[in-house]
Amino acid sequence: MEATAPTAGAGANGSLAPAPARAQVGPPTNPMATALLTDQYQFSMAYAYWKAGKHADRAVFDLYFRKNPFGGEFTVFAGLEECVRFIANFKFTADEISFLKSVMPICEDAFFDYLRGIDCSDVEVYSIPEGSVVFPKVPLMRIEGPVAVVQLLETPFVNLINYASLVTTNAARHRHVAGKSKVLMEFGLRRAQGPDGAISASKYCFMGGFDATSNVLAGHLFGIPLRGTHSHAYVSSYMSLTEIPDRTLRNKDGSRICKDFVSLVQEWLHKIQAVDSLSCVFGDTNQSELAAFASYALAFPSNFLALVDTYDVMRSGIPNFCAVALALHDLGYKASGIRLDSGDLAYLSIQARKVFQAIEKEFNIPCFGKMIITASNDLNEETIDALNKQGHEVDAFGIGTYLVTCYSQAALGCVFKLVEINSRPRIKLSEDVAKVSIPCKKRCFRLYGKEGYPLVDIMIRESEPSPKAGERILCRHPFLESKRAYVVPQHVEELLQCYWPGSSNKPRAELPSLEKIRSRCMQQLEKLRPDHIRRLNPTPYKVSVSGKLYEFIHYLWLNEAPVGELQ
Amino acid sequence: MEATAPTAGAGANGSLAPAPARAQVGPPTNPMATALLTDQYQFSMAYAYWKAGKHADRAVFDLYFRKNPFGGEFTVFAGLEECVRFIANFKFTADEISFLKSVMPICEDAFFDYLRGIDCSDVEVYSIPEGSVVFPKVPLMRIEGPVAVVQLLETPFVNLINYASLVTTNAARHRHVAGKSKVLMEFGLRRAQGPDGAISASKYCFMGGFDATSNVLAGHLFGIPLRGTHSHAYVSSYMSLTEIPDRTLRNKDGSRICKDFVSLVQEWLHKIQAVDSLSCVFGDTNQSELAAFASYALAFPSNFLALVDTYDVMRSGIPNFCAVALALHDLGYKASGIRLDSGDLAYLSIQARKVFQAIEKEFNIPCFGKMIITASNDLNEETIDALNKQGHEVDAFGIGTYLVTCYSQAALGCVFKLVEINSRPRIKLSEDVAKVSIPCKKRCFRLYGKEGYPLVDIMIRESEPSPKAGERILCRHPFLESKRAYVVPQHVEELLQCYWPGSSNKPRAELPSLEKIRSRCMQQLEKLRPDHIRRLNPTPYKVSVSGKLYEFIHYLWLNEAPVGELQ
């Protein structure tokens, strides 16, 4: 995609910062993530700032969220790399400037000269590493720079983080409920919210612990393993076995050719229909289906996986599948398994497993009983949990709609709040305490306990000394006076790292590969105390501020809030 | 975007069909909507079809949905233009072919030569016009062509139609509940599912009846009117009035210059604070806010609209706004209004209106009472309905998260089913009757009654004569024997039109402008009987098949379904 992205190339690199660091950063995955991808009011404000000579005022914004999604007590942070790509390529084209002029005719020409000149060379971005487990109120990112420029970044950053973090978290939750041993495949392309809704879903579901996707473009862009066999339409496109013109199949080691694979399949079908222990298999199977399976096996003898529910799973799909799989076995191939896309998945998977095991025993075919059973009908966290409770024999889940659209909560609700301008801390008040922002340019730390679990996150003012391992520190709830605790951390991790140094000379943290971010996510979830992750009544993880920051918040709050008057 | 789209240009045009018709169709709006944007299993099937020599079998697929979304009884069809753009540019690049080779190493080289050669020059697409009101089971699109090619289109078509139709329908529902006189603005960019989730949302919300968007890129791409003023951060970025360096403002007719606009604002603030009837206005207002408003008005004197809830709507925001608006009025300008983004919107809008009306009366400022009140806090169909029931003074709604993510139902669930192959009708059975597909290549009609309302949609086999105005026709429920009715339509509308003639010489229906599609949508909704649209217990619209098609469905059903056996 690189060659086609409108913002590719070196033109967007700032002149002040070290060029090599920038040059590594490619354009956003979605070529539509350009500088115009923002809210109109960011331009109105930019103009008002510019008119007042305030546009270069140095502002610090925090990007954070207020509540964990899906009724859980954790979130996985994702979308950072796309944000860095966005700012690395942030620059208005001549065409974009003319468009802005046309929609803001009231603005002076010199303002558009200013817009033409801006990039992110004077913006600094600090962030928690992508794939980290994160919690409400703690800044995921801290963005500093000229107020007018940073405001223009608000909307695209929130857009790029919101869905990425939401769907990664959703994937991680599905992984948690399915267990480590199951294969999870993301099948959401057709039900995702538009093309890059789908592409993002594939990327971030992989990050959150999925193993593969059906989305070929996502496989191409991100190297995610691809999975997919055939649909019901493939099965019903066949009418009978006469539609298979070439029935020959060379056996696996190449030593000989079976001249009539179809007859071999038919022989096996008769044999298994004669086995008493396979009580579910009797009568005629559907011939369209048998033809489709045989034909598919001729194309993919080494990884034959069949969708068995087009007509009737137990009376047609399973015996037809077994006949083809046994014929393949005669030629040295090992069939992969089946997919169930309707009906009672717990029951059908158990029945199918019994048939496979009976065949293994009856015909002495090792491993036939271990055939992979894939399930894929409107699955989500709840249905997988229900399957687990009932007992099932599913090895792999294909999950689409509920996963990628985040059906149970379709947005994360990230916010982007001004916390300091020209070194003066700012607070955003609200009658709803949960919506009051935590002012000041801050540093954030995760404090770990003896058992290696994270105990609490703490935010401090930038000027305060960092917490140290082995030293007692007071951690206070940001708003509730009585909630506070002393903590002696065994280990201290600073959360915000510099991903975009702007005109500073700070070293820039690497943007790791998708595989590495995925591993980080898995490791972080494993390190978390299990009660924070469990589905039912999880324990909230604690987020705190230092004593000094607590006092400052409350000083500012009282200072800004009007005194009420009851009438 | 055209210049940057990877599939732009003439290369994708087929050689068989008339070139001029094709050349009109630009690339998909999202450059990522390329031929690789499909499920892996479409390629597995393509290979199996190709191996069996079946890839060119002529197949007919229907794209339809099974249930109207949001608990309603209507859906608006959208996404057609993007599908046509997709197929007009459908072609694999050399890079894409190498990628496919790498992930399907088992496939013969000649298969990739075949893939390299395919395009949609032999595919025919019939569709209901975009922006039409549509109902479950009736094909929105009928796609005919070589089975392997049409299968490759399944996933992108369903992807492009699903969210487009869902969010257009959601927008139309919001318009219905808000009423025609209100201004509706789509503010969803930051909460949408990724960049083009947002861009699609803006486009399709406009189509469904919204008036404007905040999304600047969508404004650029589609010409949708843009709206947006300032945020809470803008307000809190100011500390005091001393931060306004240039206080001069030329009056509207240019005749004179006010040297100190800020003092004028302060004078007005004192005046209104002295008015007894403005009982809600007393004490000091927030000076940061006053400075921000004054500064914003200096930048936008002709369309001053202020966000009034950063500190306290009635004690600070409203009096500060009024002071600035009155100062502007002295100089010949007319302020636009306010935006409320928190709190009790019904109560606050009513209180704000009272203040504006009191000021109109007190200072004899015509129209001050009609100041626009915009509301924008987590709004959706239900909250607008609740506001209507309480009574409110909101003139304009800014709607984001719930609208664009389709929070109450995040996917439409379109399907793409094989209905005929090589002229042989096919049916997809299911134990769930609602999931049985309606076989055969069909034509579809909407029958209108005397009062101009649509009465029923009817599907017939292609070979049957069309229904005619004034002639009695039997309309049957597709599955339930007892449900049938004779209809004498006053007017008959054929629903499926040819949008892509493939190698046929059929005339191609025009792709209308977004404005025209929007008008079609509004007109279609107005033509529908109100009980189909109402929010509470809407009446289902009837969808039927001809007597002949009914008989054929049931003949095929009995033929394909295995006879059960109870044990």
C-alpha cells in the first residue's frame, strides 16, 4: 500500500528533529487517514487561536478513557503505531488547503499560509506501549505541542485509538473465555463497519490473541495467518457426482495414481453406513454435498476441511465427510476436519467426535478421532462461555459479527483533555465527578507487588521524584479523600515513553512488530491478578495519584468551580 | 483521492462491454477496497471450481437481509455506488497475485494465470436503486456471472452494503424522531470504527436525512455541509481577558471600528446582571470562559456559536454568551447561538430560551429570543424521543457515538445466496425457516394501492409475466401456505434495475449524485404508510412471491430436504 498512500514520502518530516528517526515511520495503513480527517471545529479553533496570536501556546493534552468496556475491569491499549504514522506524515496538501479556504471563506489568507506550513516537528508524543493492559483515567498518551496543532490531532488520535483498543480488548476477552488451547479465527470482514473497519478488526484481533483471519487483505498488509475453506454456496453449486470431470488423484508420496477417487469415496460411504456403532449414519446422504466434498478434496487433498451443515449434519454432512476423509487416508493424506455453522454446536460437536472416534476404532485409523471441529455461528464471549459450561468438542472457533462490531459495546469513549497550557495546569470540571479531568503534565507508573502482580497505577506531577522500588509511597484516589493506601513496590515501571520527540533530543521508543505487540499483550494479561480479568464480578484495578497531585487537583477544583446557591 | 487510489485508471475495464459506460465509474472511495478485500475461502473455492472446470459456470446470487434493524419495520438500502465502483475496478495486481501464490502454495500455477486474467466484464449486477426503502427477503441486488468470480465479490459486496444500509437506516430513524424542522448534525468521527467507518458514517447519515457533518474529509470527498465551533479545551485554554491582544473589531457594514470589543462585552455583562427578570444570572461568571468567548467572537463575528457548559451553563455560560452576543449586536452582527453538551438538555434549553427571550424584550433586540440552541451529549433515538416527550427548546442536534456505531444493533446481517447455477435453481435449506433461501433467478416488483402507498413487494420467476396495474395478482407468503392475498395494484414498480450490464447490451442505470439519493430516500420514506415507520409496534410490510414461485420453492424444498426419523 505504501506507494499509493497520499501522504507517503519524506515531505512531512520536520526539519528540527533528527531525520533518521522519522524516516522509519511509514504512512498510515489507511490512506484516508490524512490531515483533513478531523472535526471542523478543530479548524475553527485553530483560526481563533491564530487570530488571537495564541496558536503556538505550548499545550499538554492527555488521551484517556473513563470506563473499561464490556463490563470488564481491563482494557488493552492499541492504535499507537497508526497515531505515530499519522503525525509522521501530517501535512496539508495544496488541494486540502484550497478546500479549507472554500469552506472557511471568512478566514484571512495568512491563516492558510500558516496551515500550509504546519507539521508535527514541534509535537511530542509520550505513550504507554501498544499492547499494554491499561486502566481508566491513566493517560494512554500525553501529547504536547502548539495548541492549534495538537487540537487538530485530537479527532484522528481518538478515532485511531478508540476502535483499535476496543476490538483488541474484545479479542482478548474472547481468548480468555475460549482458553489457550483453542484456535481462534476472526471471520468478521463481511459484517465489519466498512473496509478498514474490517482491516483494523483483523489486525487488532490478532493483537488481542486471535490466531488467524479470513481477511486476505489483512493477511497481505500485516502477515496475519489466513484461514478459510468453502461456503454453503459451494456445496449447493454441485448437483451430482457426474459433475466431477477429472477423478484421478495421485497419492501423497507420489508413488501411484488413484484413477477413480469418486468411486473410492462411494465405497467408503457404503462401508461406514454398514457399521452398527455409527447409529447416527443411515439412509442416503445428499449427493450434491458428496460431490462438493469429493471435488474439494481433489483440489485440496492435503488440507481437506468441509462445512458439514448445508443439509443435515448427522445424516448427511458427517458421513459424507468421513467417506471422503477415509478415501484420502487410503492415498496417504490426512483430512483436517469439519466446520459447523448452525444448530446446537455443543451437541453436534460431541456427536461428530463420537463418529470420528468410532471410525478410528472400527477401521483402525490413528488420529481420526482427533479430527478438528470448527464452529462458527454467531459466536461471542457469552456463547463460548455457555458452550464451555455445557461441554463441547470444538477445537477452533470462527468469530465474526459480535467480535468485530463489538456488538455488546460499540465504542470505548476515549477523551482528549487539556491538562496544561504555557505551563499552567488546567482542569475540566463537570457535575459528574467521573468526568472531572486530572490536571497537570504528569508521569505515570505501575507499581508491582511481591508476587509479581501489578498493584496500582499512580500519576504524579512531572516535577515530583519517581516512585522507587522498596520505598513507601502514598497512593490516593484522585477524588475521594478517604481512599488512600501506602504501597512499597517491589518493582516500578514508568508507563509513558517517548514515541515522538518533536524538537527535543529525547530518544524515541521503537515501534515493535505486530507479533511483538501481540506477545506483550499476552504477557501483560498473564501478569495481571486473575480476579481483574474474570468474567463475573471482576475486581477493579486501582488507579491513584500522589499526595501532591491530589492536593493540587482539589486546590484547582475549588478555585475554578462556582459556589452554588440553593433557592 | 482519485489520483492516489491503487485501482484507478482504465486498466480494469473489461474488453467485452461498451467502454464509455465503464469509464464513468471511478475507483472505490476507500482505496483499500481492492480485489484482495475478500475472505480466504473465496480463493479456496475459486481454486476448487477451477480444478473441477466449473469456474465459468453461470451462477446467480441474491444479496438480501433477513430482518429489519433497530426493532423497526423498514430499512434504507445504501452502498450500491461503492459496489459498482468496486467491480468497475476489480482486477488483481501482480503484487496481489504473488501474495496469493505465497499463501496458497498448493495451487497450480495455471490457476494464478486464470486469476490474473479475471475482471467483472462478464458479471451482471441488478439492484434496487440506492436510497430506496427495502424489506427483508427481497433481493437488494442480483449478481450473475462466472461462479468463481461472483464468489470473490460476495465478501466485499456484503461488507460495502451492510454498514452503509445500517447507518443510513439509523440516520433515517433519527430524522423521523427529531422531525423535519430540526437540524441534524453527525458528530461521530472520533467514536466511529476507524477512519472510513467515520467517512462512511458521514456519507450515509447525510443520505439518511442528516443536514451536516463535523468530518472535514467527508465534506471534501462528498460535498456534505460542515459544522463545528469550539470545544471545552478551547474555553479552558484561556485564563483571563488580558490574553486577548487585539481587541478591535470593525462593525459589520465596515463603517467604523470598535477599539475595545472586550470592554463592550464587559459593559453588556454588567447590564444583563442588573436585569431583575434574568433571575438565573447573578454573581461572577467564569473569566476564562468570557475571554474564550470574546476571543472566539473576534475571530468569527458573523457566526458566533458558543459551547456554554464548560463551567456552569446558567450561572456562567449563558450570561457570558449573552454579553458577547449583545456586544456583537451593537456592531451590527447577529450571533448564531449556543451548544449544550452536558446536563439536563430539556431543562437547560428551556431556561436558556427564557433568558434569550427576556433579553429580546428588555433590550428590544429583535430575534434574540430565537437564538439557535444546539444539543450534543450522547444523543440517540431514545433520548430525542424522551426530550420530545418532556418538551425542550433545542433547534439542532449533534449526534455521534450511538448514530455512527449503530450502538443498538451493530450489524445488519446481509447474506449472499446462490439461487441458480447453469439455469438450475438452487435452495439453501435450514432448520430455521427464516433462513431458507428463495431459489431461482427472480424479478421483483413493488405494488402500490389507491392511496399511493406501497402495498406489498412480490418476487416472481424471471420467465413469468410482470404484474400489471389494474390486473389482479395472487401474492403468497413464501413459506406459510395460509398467508396469501389477491392484489389489484394501481401502480407497479420494477425494483431491480441493471447497474452493470457485463457482456450484455442492456442499458445501464445511472449512478445518481449523493444529493439525489438523499432526496430519493426522503421521498420513499414519505410515501410509506406511517404505521410501518412509527417507533412503537410498527406494522410489518408484506413481502410475497407469486403462486408459481411458491409452488416451485416447495417442490425444491421437499426434493432436497432429507426425511426425518424420530428415534
